[in-house]
Amino acid sequence: MKPILLVLLVALVNFNLLISQDPHPGTPAGKGMQGNDYPIVPVPYTSIVLADSFWLPRINTVHDVTIPHSLQQSADKIMNFRIAAGIESGPFQSYFPFDDTDIYKTIEAVSYSLYYNYDEDLIGTVDSIITIIGMAQETDGYLYTSRTIGSFLPGFPVDWLGDLGTRWMTVHLISHELYNLGHLFEAACAWYEATGNDNLLTIAIKAADLVDETFGWGKLESYPGHQIVEIGLVRLYRLTGDTRYLDLARFFLDVRGPGGDEYSQSHLPVLEQTEAVGHSVRAVYMYAGMADVAVQTDNPSYLTPLNHIWEDISTGKTYVTGGIGSAAYNEGFTTDFDLPNLTSYCENCSSIGNIFFNHRLFLLYGDSKYIDMMERILYNGLLSGISLSGDRFFYSNRLEANSSVNRSTWFTCACCPPNLAKTLPVVPGLIYATTGDSIYVNLFITDTALIQVENRQLTLIQDTRYPWDGKVDISVNNGGGEEFALLIRIPGWTRNEVLPGGIYSFADDSEAKPVIEVNGEPLDYETQKGYAVIRRNWADGDRITLDMTMEPRRVEADDRIIFDRFRFAVQRGPIVYCAEAVDNDDNIRTRRYSPDAAMISAYEPSVMGGIEIVKLASTQLDGTPGDDVTLIPYGLWNNRGPASMLVWLMDYLPASYPDSLILILDDDNAVTNHVSEWEDINGIFDLYNPVSSSDKGYSAFGNWMYDGGTVGTWNWVQYNFSEEKTIGSSEVYWWRDGAGINLPDSSFISWYDESGDSFIKIESTLKWDENILPDAYNKEVFTPVKTAKIRLNFFGKTMAQGILEWKVYSTNSSSPVGLIPGDGAGIRIYPNPVPDRFTVDLDWPGDAIITVINSSGQPVYSNRFSNRITIDRSDIGGRGIYHITVTVNNRLFKGKIIIP
């Protein structure tokens, strides 16, 4: 361990209060908000010394690698300050007008890292940067280098600033002048608390005074388009005691809505908001600020919306990894249960903000569910954002990826890397908290903590291999025989709860209950809000042992999350696991798993510094045993180079596939000339039968490129078989999205002739339709070919193409859909002719797909059902005769209806 900066005995409660929030309905913990502060107080990270092998190496890496890397990558942002200061000349050097914030966050990261890694050279570097920042500040306190400089490189979005000569003109939209200042205020407080140097604090106060002169009731009544200034102002108030800053934070909350938009949470007044909407980072930063203002102003009215919002997030908008914000188009929330895996956004900053949100709510209510959520993010959704080396990052965090996805060294919009750097060093400040004569033990990390309980100071020592092992030893020193309570969190995963909110559940309940011993004697304990409460007179050397059984368990999702149907995830302790192709010969998508598939875990010290892996027995698509699949912690994927990855694994579902269907097994694969990074070539053979272009099931293939490189040229997907196959028919289900993906203008199939080392075009003998159809299988039959490779070629004049499924069959099938014909008696349609609606009864078990086809052969309706479905006439169309097809377990049933 590097020398610890002793001056940091100052209790940095401020950041620890910044690190979480999420009130739950009920009475706040302790005595409420008396004294205008949180009723539960976190033990600051400066009172804790880590000695573990999980978090401490990551904290050291932040100092040794991430911070120097951040400073190097941010040279253009530092140059902006130099130009604004008049030291250099030239235009604004970076792309976004709010890029100053990267420097502020890096300074904040340095401040926290000094506790474990005191570094005089680094302090000198930051001091020199602060001097330049002060010189760049305008005389009245305005600090925003892009407007001060006023000239820009080509491509700069100058319209984001509005009129260059008018400050704050687009502050409610996209200029982010107040967003920058929020991070400045945080950095200034952190730097002062870490070093005692007020140079940055003086700059921040001058800027805050200008904001107070400018904004407020009867002044400029506007709000920040990107929230965080509220948090920064409260922190500045806590440090200086100047109530103007607290009043200003409250103003920025109260002035929002109505009349704005959901994207920036300004569609309604904050007190009327009950759902998480819009940009997820802005949202959780605002929720954290609402909690801060609520406790500092002794105004609990802000807590009612926060209670509802937390419930909304946890019951329908949270990934199993703890990530939030499912969509890229708004970097944020959509609707309940819209949680796709291949395109999941889950920005790092939203994970960090969600930690802020949940921790604050714990400090209000003392409920372990907020810590359960926080822990899930810490070990999964947060750590996936930064490599073990500390210099490569994800901006968004997918739960499924193809092999083209890889970490980046930096980003044009680089908000995430310095945000990660400033969060990891203060994780120790999340371990403990106190209220009255009670100590909360929230996280299990090997450490020594100096804790103030009322009028006495004692030491707690944790010893554990968590998260790899569930045994935790806690020793009490300096107890002095006095009475106080230890509240030890009993994690939800030990109580058969995957996550708060109930949208995920374990496939089977475990009967193993955590065991607690005090000085070797079993303790019969009760839990309160998820904590085992141990109240006694504590002697020096008393020892508590918590033993939690850790075993890999199957996790299932709420059926309303359609992306996870017939799939499961694996969790062990707080860790969510994933399959990565680097361990599994690439074809992780061809694997299926029976409900009773054996799972074992083992510690592998040679893998990524030592991790617990899980081995899972697999089944191939044809039902034969496959190779065992190795699973690794999701938070550690992509540390060994780019490789495809899955969190949600596929169940093995026996079905009566026609013998002629050629399955893609472990020794086969699919390849393409190009697949977009948010789609997957392996989606074309996962046997998911779509009902429309929007029904992408597990995943889909698409070949869109930013530069349009796949448009106006021939592209292809190809099956490679381990041995030659005789192929005589094909079905392709194309998809389109009305944006960059459309049906091909032309397509054909070719087979590989090994003797000539070339692909030969196949001439069809029968096509279902001469045109390429949307929302339906496009089927064709041809003279059988014997080959080990078959290729589907396609051409789009103006757009790229997408494929949901491509099936090939070994013979000419008499059924043009490649299905086993069903008995006509298995389907009943009534009434017929159709008045207002009609019903279809199916005497065949399973998940069925119904398609209604008009007289022109065009599908006009498609849906899923089981046993019975009723369809409104208005959903079909006008008068005429319509054909009905129903497929279930690869059997086909047909019928007709008449609409008079």
C-alpha cells in the first residue's frame, strides 16, 4: 500500500452522501430529518483502510493508470483553458461545448485517490491546471471556455450555444453551462477537503455567486438541461454554510416543468413526477439532488415522488446487472420491461448516478434493499465499464454482444472515464454507516475501519474473500464493554430475492439460511429491513462470523420482458455471470441448457487475477450433449480482447422440428462480410420464429454501417458446416425498421463448390412469392446441392438489410413452409363469415403463431397465442377472402375466413 495522506482525517461525508439515494415508502430511519441532515451517516472512506484483493487493486489502478491516462487524453481540454486564459491562441480544441467538465471530474478523482496514493507530483500537476482554470475565468465569475473562446474547429455544434454573445441562452437544453459548474463545485470541495488548498474553491465560489446573481425567482427563471448543479450547490453549501447555494439548488428543482420535455425531466414539476423518464443520467442526478435538498431544507415533499420513481425503476426498468437506461436514441428510459440485451445502453454514468440514488435512500430509510441494488451495480453494471488495466472503457454496457464490440481508449464525449475514476476510490465509504448507537455493515470487504459511535470511537475489522466466498469475519476492538448494535446486512440473494422490485426470480428457492456466530456460538437472529440486528455489550476482540452459502443459481425474468423469454441468467452471490466466446470456441449461441443442467463453480487464480468461474453443462440444438460452457463474471468481460458474449442463456426447448431442417451445431458456424456492432450474425439460426419485423426475439442480424458502406453493393451471410450437407430449400425472414434497414432489392442463394473453390448461384425451381415479402418467411425450393458452405447474397440500393431467421432444409419439402402439415381438424375458426370479430381455437399444445394473408398473398396480421385467440375484423382489413396459417411446434394448420 502506498503512503496514506494523514491530513485526510477530515470526514468527507459530503461525497459519501453524494453516492446514493432512493427513498422507499415508510417512515425514514432513526429520528427523521431533524438537524437538517440524513438520519443515517456514512462512515467516510478516509476512516477506512482496505486490505482486500478485489477493490484495493482497482483503486490503485485508478491512481497509477486511469488518472494519468485521463490527463493525457484530455490535453485538448486543458488547451481550451489555456486559450481562454490568453496563454495560447486558437479556436476551441475539442468537439463538445461542455468539455470543461472532464477536467473537473479528473481533479475530483485525483482528490479521492490521494488517500491511498499520496502523490506530490500529481498534486503539483493539478495545482498548475487550477491556476490556468482561474486565469480562464471571466472577471464576473463566468467560466465556460467554449463561449469565452468563441471560435471553433470544423464540425463543432455551435448551434448548441445559441447566440454566442448571450450566456445561458440554451442552458435548459444543451449548452450545459450549469452542468459544468456542478462538476466544478464538486471538484472544488473535494480538492479542498483532500489538500486544504482553497485555490479551486475560490474559483467555484466566484462562479456560484454569479449563478446566484443570475438565476432565481424574478431573475432568469430557467433550469439546467443536464442536472448535477443541484448536487454541487448542496455540497458547496455544506462546506461553506452559505444558504444562498442551498436556496439556489432548491430553485433549480422547483422551476422545472411543466412545458419542458421528458428527455430532461422538465415535462412536469418535480413534485408531480412519479415515473423515471428520459435521459437516465440526468434523471438519477436530479433524484439525488432532490434527496439532498429534501434533507437540507427539512422538506419531505420531495420524497413522495422519489418513492414512486424508485419503485418504477426497480419494478420494470432495471437490468439484472443493475444497469438502467435501455435505449440509445435518448440514452435513457423507455417503457416498462423494454430491456433488450443486444442493444442495451446502460451508460456508465447512469450506473454511477443510480449508486448515488440508492445510497441516499438508504441514508433516509435504513432499508437494505437500496444497498442490495447498489451492490448489484457495483459488482456488475459499474465494473463492466472499465478494464482491469484501467485504460480501456465501455460507454454503454450491453448484456449481449458480437465479436466486433470492444472497449475504447477514450471517447469524443468522455464523461464516463473520469466519472469511473472518481467513483472507485470512494467505494470504501459505502461499507459502513451509523445512526445513534447503531452501526450498519453494508458491504463485505476486507478492511479496518475507525468508527465514531455516539461519544466513543471503536475499530471494526472485516476479513473476507467476498464476492468469491460468503464467509465474513468481523472483529470489534475498543468496544469497552459498552452496549451498541451492529446491523449486518443479509443480502437479498441469500433470501431468494434476485433484486428488489421482483422482475427477476431464482428458478428454485434455496433453503440455506445465512448463519451468524458470535465468538463461535450460533446466534438466533431476527432481521429488520434486511439487517440482522445484534445488540449487546461488546468486549474487545469480540468476533462475529457471517456465513452465506454461495452457489450458482438460475435466474429467470418476468415474462413481460420478451427479450428474456425462454432464457435464463446465472448468478452466484452478488455476481451475474456471462458466457464469453474466448472460453467457449465462439459458438456460445448454439448452446442450449436443460432446466436441470449441472452447474459447478471453481476459483481460477490464473484467470484475470483470480476469479470464480462457473461450468455449465450444455445441450446442442438437436438435443445431444454439448461441451461444458465456462461462465465468467459479467463485470470482467472483454478483458481478453473482443469476443461475443451472452448474459441470458437459452433454454433447451424440445420441439418437433422437421427432420429436413439443418441445425447449426457446435462444430458449425455462421459468418458474414459485415454485421453492425449492435446486431449479431448468430441470431439468424436461433430458431426463434418471429411474427413481424419488430419481433426480434433473442437477437437479429443487420449490416448497417455509419458510412453506408453496405449500401449499393452485394453483401452476404453464410453457413459453414463441419461436413457436407445436401440442401434443397430455404426460408428467409427479413426485417425492416423504417430507418436504416429495409428489405433487399435483390437476393439469391449460392453454394460453395470445393473443386472450383468458388460459389455458384442457385436457380430456384419454386418461390412462395416472386417479390421479397416483409413480415413473413420468404421460401424457395431448388435442385438439391451438396456442400459444406451455403451463402445468402443480398443487395440494397438505398438501405442496409436485416435478417431475423434463415433456415435451410436438406430436401425438397412438399410443404412450402418447411413444416410438418397438421391435421385440418386441429383448428376451428368461428363465426365464419366474420361479423365484428372471429375466434381461432387450436387443439395442439404450445406457443402458436397465427398469420392472416389477403388475396394478394400479403400478410396483414400476425400474432402469438396459445389455444385460443380472438381477432377484431378491423385488424384485418376490408371485404374479401383471407387465408389463415397457424404454426405450432413446427406443425402447420390452414384455414380461410370470409369478411362480407
